[in-house]
Amino acid sequence: MDNNVKIVTNNKLIDLHVHSNISDGTMSPSEVVKLASDRGVGVMALTDHDTVEGVAEARTAADECGMVFIPGIEISAGFRDRDIHILGYFIDTESEEFLNVLRKAWVKREERNDKIAERFAKFGIALDIEAIKKISGSSVITRAHFARWLVENGYCRSNSEVFDRFLGNDKPCYVPRDYMTRETAITAITNAGGIPVLAHPMLYGLSMAETDTLVGELCEMGLKGIETYYSSNMGYDEDNVRSLALKHKLIMTGGTDFHGSNKPGLEIGTGRNNNMHVPKSAYEDMFRLKGMPVPEI
């Protein structure tokens, strides 16, 4: 769809999961807001990965467009040697305590990448960390991303060879990850005045029983919501997530996970081929949980 097309509608859309080029999207915060407004979005949250640096610009643009804007973030945390993502809404973006948590996580990730690069350099392989970051997209860099770059650049014939020679647990270039804990992420969001929400629970490759266990543990840590309406939901995904929300007494949020041209075919506000509709209750419940008046759209 042409990004210059303006859609006029009396039924305002809601998109509570949007990325800009401050993390891994392709549009600036103000460009994302303008596009959202033109497409009929009335409520939007900017949720860049592990940063709130784009919030001020997006807020200003939203005010100019007359859009309801919610400051947000998407934080990566560890669970069973994989990433899960915790969305935070209504974040105080000037909270020094919160910003320090983000800085520490960034330093740890960069230190690990540098250590891996140093170990590969001993084998005469100069890793291109910036290219590997592009491969990883919205996720924290993993061994699989290093492996893909090594295969694509002719250093190994397959991922298996990468792990057999370099990145297996007992191999010379392996450096263990230092995950941010789930509790750290949720506590940081809460202490910054935010609402912690589990992002896209169906994307983690867990069974429903495992997802239920994860959600239960996160609730004990202070989780308040779960992303129920999502552009990649298929089949009974939405129904399954809704059942988890009801069981654990969580609010239900939703969004497209818009990244601009980094996710082709994914439209802000509506998902893929209009496959997603976030109900008004998704943002209304968040305002009520914050004890704030619910704005009309």
C-alpha cells in the first residue's frame, strides 16, 4: 500500500505495538505517527526495543495530529535460554533508575558481542557486528545470528559446522549470554510508573502448558497484561491467549508490531491483509489501570 494514501474513517484504529528507526524500524518516530494518523489510527504506543529515545519526538508528532499517544518500550528478558519480550506502557522516560537498567543491559550485550568478535579474530575472521545486528532484527543477537553471517560470508558451509567448530558450548568462540531477568524487566517498568505486558506469547515456541506456566510466573513478578490481539496470530492463537488473560486476570492489549519496510506487508493499525483489529477496550483498560480518565477517539 502507498504510504502517501490517507484513509478517512470514523472508526479509529488502535495500535499499541509499533517500532521506529530508533530501534529496528525504518521510519522515524514522527514519520511513524504521521503514517498512523493518515491510516486512521487514533491511539498509538511507540514500543522500540530496549530504548525510549524516540518517545519525545513521537509524542510531539502525536499532539500535532490529535492522536492519543502512549509512551512505551519492548524489553528483552531471558527465559529458558531464549528471549521473551516484555512491553511497558506509560513509562516515565526520564526515570534515571529505569534508564540505568537499560544502559546496563546494553553494555552487557555489547561486551558479549565484542568478546565473541575477539575470539573469532584469533582465527582470522573479522566479524561484521553491524551486519549481524541487522540479521537479528528485533531480537537480541544469538549464536544463530552469528552462524548465519558466517555461512552467508563463506566462512562455514552450514550452521552445524559453525557450532561444531566455533560456537558450541565447549568450542573456542562461545561466550555465554548474560540475560536480563524477567523480574528485573517487570520491576523496572513498574518502578517507572509503567504497565508490564507480555508481548506476543504465541511466538516463543512453547506449548500452551509451558506458556501458562510462564504467564503464572510473570504474574507473581507483577505482570499486568498480555498481548492478545497480534498480527501474527493464527488459528486459535487469539482464543488461547484470551483464555490465559481471563485465567490470570490480565488486561488484553494488542498491536501490529509494525517495523516499516523491515516487515513487508505489515500495515500499521491493521496487520497483514487487515487480519487484526484491536478493540477499544485494549487501551481503555490500560488507562483505567493507571487511574487515568479514558480519552475518547
